[in-house]
Amino acid sequence: MIPAKRYFTIGEVGDLCGVKPHVLRYWEQEFTQLRPMKRRGNRRYYQHHEVLMIRRIRDLLYDQGFTISGARNKIQEILQAERDKSRNGQVLLEGVEVVEFADSRLEDFVDITMSDGDDVSDNPWQKVRKELGEIRQLLSEEV
């Protein structure tokens, strides 16, 4: 499970994915999809989707025996298939985790913005939270 954080250091990503930092730096050169944000002193900060991509790359290379070139092609195929699915209106299952995270963060926000006398039906954040719950239900039915 990947923690609910916005950015991960190269060391954290290495631990989460079972890959050494120098390998991650090499993969950045080989896979154009890996573009971590760089800040002070060229420190790398990876986002959640990049951690997922690294796990996919690791699986292709280490578990399935792909070459770098083969893994690069396979990643392109996977990304194209996901783009095609989203264009056709199909649900991407990886989005379920994101909706759940957004809903939990929104729940905290709704609790903060509502006072004791507020009518739940009049609170726009409560309505958004309800809609997110309905979307999550629809996504879980797709599985």
C-alpha cells in the first residue's frame, strides 16, 4: 500500500518499490513517463502515479523478464489502452483509490466547515461528498 502523501523522496520510492535509488535515476533516462519534480539541489520528488509506474516497470523487468526496450514498449501499450478506455467512457480501476482518498479528505473538510446548526442538505460540501460516495459505489460495481 502506498501512503496517502503528495510527494515521495527517491529513498521512500526505493523502499516502496524494492528498487535502489541509482536504478530509479537510470529508469528516468529510459522511461520518458518518469519525470519526478526536482527541487533544491536536484532532489527528486515523485508523485503517486509515478510510484505506480515504477512498480509496473519493476514487475515487467524483474518478474516478467522484459528487456528495457520491451518494457518501454509494453508501458506505451498499457498507457495507450488506458487512454482509449477513458476516451470510450470506460472506468479506470486505478481511479477507485483516488476517489476514496479524495472522499476521506473531503469528509474532514466538511466536518470543519459545518457548524452545529447547519442543515446538511444546504451544505454544498455535503452534497459533493454524497456524489463522491455514489461515484465510488458505481466504480466498485464495475469490478
